[in-house]
Amino acid sequence: MAAPKKYSDELRERATRMALDAIAAEGQRMGPTRRIADQLDIHPEALRSWVKRAEADTGRAPGRAGEDAERIAQLERENRELKRANEILKTSAAFFAQAELDRKTK
């Protein structure tokens, strides 16, 4: 079970939008991010990660977009399940093949 969110989605969006606007206006990252985090009583590292994710989502910075990361995680889960099912099928096929060889012929 995931931990409860410390900050609401509305606060995240508002803080991220404010930080992106301030970064664009001032041309630097740390000053505006830290100032906005202090104003909104948010941990500066949390705001920095939200800004980084927003920039990746919009294509302004390198990295995976949120939707891409979710899709990759889903495909990795599906891949693990399929590998597990394949291993089970291989084991059962070997078992039945051996049982067929061990069976007495009339």
C-alpha cells in the first residue's frame, strides 16, 4: 500500500506552475525554487522533483514523461508474469515428457 500524499494535487500543480514561471523569468533554478518552497511551506527538494518531472513531461528537459514511465512499469510487470508462466509451462512439459517415457508399454 502506498504512503498517503503529504501535499495535495492542487498544491503540487500550483507550486510547480509558480516555480516554472519564476525560473523562466529569472533564468536560474535554485533561487526561485527555494523561495517558492519557503512561501508555500513545501520541502525544497519535493518542489525541485516536481519541477523536474513537469519539465520532462513537457519536453523541456531530458527524462521520461510520466505516462511513459507508467507504461514502462506496466510492461515490465507483464513481462515478469509472462516469463514466470513460460517457466511453469517448460517445467510441466518436461515433467509430462518424462512421465510418458517412464510409462510401461504393453
